[in-house]
Amino acid sequence: MKLSRTDLGPPDYREMLPPVIKENYGQWAYHEYIRPGVIKHVSEKGAELFTVRVGSPRLVNVDYIRDICDLADKYCDGYLRFTSRNNVEFLLSNGANVEPLLDELKQKGYPVGGTGRSISNIVHTQGWIHCHTPATDASGIVKAVMDDLYDYFTRDDLPAKLRIAMACCLNMCGAVHCSDIAILGIHRTVPRIDHERLSKVCEIPTVVASCPTAAIKPDPKKKSVKITEEKCMYCGNCFTMCPAMEIMDPDNDGIAILVGGKVSNARMAPAFSRLAIPFLPNNPPRWPEVTEAVRNIVETWVADAKKGERMGEWINRIGWERFFARTGIPFTDKHIDDYIFSVPTFRSTTNFKW
């Protein structure tokens, strides 16, 4: 039975595939890395597809979109795609167009790289631009960090691929819970309750239900709510439900660095990221403390890891004691998981069990 066409949901991806992919769907024999940022796929029929990967800032304007679309029309028969890490990939069926495209990308200042054993683009959240509960910015930090690590984007001779993610609060819509290096904005103070306003603009049962640790209770005397501070995990969910519970605190909000996570099943099970640096200050516009901390971890891993070792695999081999010693990061009481209201523990894994 053929269903009627509607305008609900995304379009069928098969309608937008380049002809060379449609004709060889499921028949690709192998791929090889031609140079950093350029991948060649070869099908069982001998057809070739060239991918040129370009880093993008994620939040882009109309002029940028028009520019890359013009390049796709000129060299790729109009075909390009955005990856899950905010890279732009130009899909070329004609290998003769690869070098002219690379030349024009260089002329326009677009960075080419992020393939193979390199640092790919940083996937990140909204930050101060759009999000209403951020503890830090996202775009600004990503720009500063990638400017500093640019060389690692344009080369592919690292021990393994390295994935960095950025989330502006611990709700983690930036997937930092499973990245080699995670930059995480953190709140450190409980929400400030405006009791007079709360009963006028918020539904108290909804506010209570929004707390994942049951830290919020009704306060009938004030016709408001109260917070058990030792249970609060500073997530800001309550502020999402109720604007009278402000979570952002310019003096105490900051950034934590986590390491060792990954999604891949290769060599070892997928793993969650672990805390490395509990707190770094918000210091815009270039966040020098964050940039220096990330570079320190990256350079230590590059110098010490064996070929093929992801960040977490390297740490598992040398042990966490040596990780802290070699990076010079101090080990403090903040690294001890003593949050008794958390259901999962550090023995958790992203592996499915069946």
C-alpha cells in the first residue's frame, strides 16, 4: 500500500542522494584517505566518489550558505551535506574537480581537514546566543579552541582520531558525555527563587516534577517552592519550567573539562567521559584558561599514546594516576564521585545488553 505524500517530517533522504551514490548504493568496496580532508570511495563497479570536508562554524549566515551552495553547483553538480559535527562535505563524482575546489576553498579561507587521525570539528550547543540556561558560551569557546588547535585539524598523523565536544550546561545537548575531550559549562549555585513572582508565572506541580533529584518541594506557606541544596545538581531544569527560578550566576558559573569518552565499539566498549578539571573560569572572548587546558591534554596524548589509541584507551593503559601526573592536572576531592542521589555510577557503559 502506497501512503499519500504529506508535508510532515523530513523528506526521504534517498531523493537527495547524488546519482553516483544511488547507482552504487550498498556496493561500496573500500575508501582511502587521499590527503587530510579528502576521502575517496570506490564501489564494486569501479565508480568513484570524492569527499572534501570543510570545517564550518555551525551557526552560519545566509551569505555563507549561498557561498558553499555556489561552490557545490560549480564543482559537485550541486551536491553537499552537513555532517553531525558541523562539517560541510562536498561530494564530487568527477575527480578532476577536486584540486580546483581545494584551490578555491583555500582562496576563500575555508579550512579543509578533519578526516582520519585528526581532530574533527567541535560539535557544540547554543551557548549565550540562543540557550536560556547556559553556564558559558559555546560558539566563542569553540572558536577559541579550534583556532588554537587548527594544525591538528589539517593533519592526519595523530595517534587516532580525536573528538571534542562542547556543551554549555550539564544537560549536555552537545553529546559531551561520550567524547575524547568534553568542554562542559557548569553552574555551581542553586537557583534563586523569586517567591513573589513564582506563584504568578509558574505551575508549582510542574516545577516540582521537573527536578531529576527531587530537590524541589512545595512551600505552602509562601505559595512557592523550596530547594534542598545538598540534593541540587544545578541542572537548570526548574528554570526551564519556571522563569522565577534563575540559575545563571556570572560570578560562579564556569567550565569543567572531561576526558576519555567515546561512542565507537572498536577495541574497547563505548565509554562515558570522566572528570579531569573541575572548574575553569569564564573569561571571554578567548577563554585562555580553557584553551590552554585543552591543548595541554591534547599534546600530552599525542606525545604519549600508541598508534590507534583513543584518549580513553590511552588513559586506561597508563592509569588515571599517570594521566594526572603527566598532564600536570591536580587531583582534588572534586574528582571523587560521592553524589549519593545519582542512580548510575562510574561503572556505567553505553553498551546495549540483550
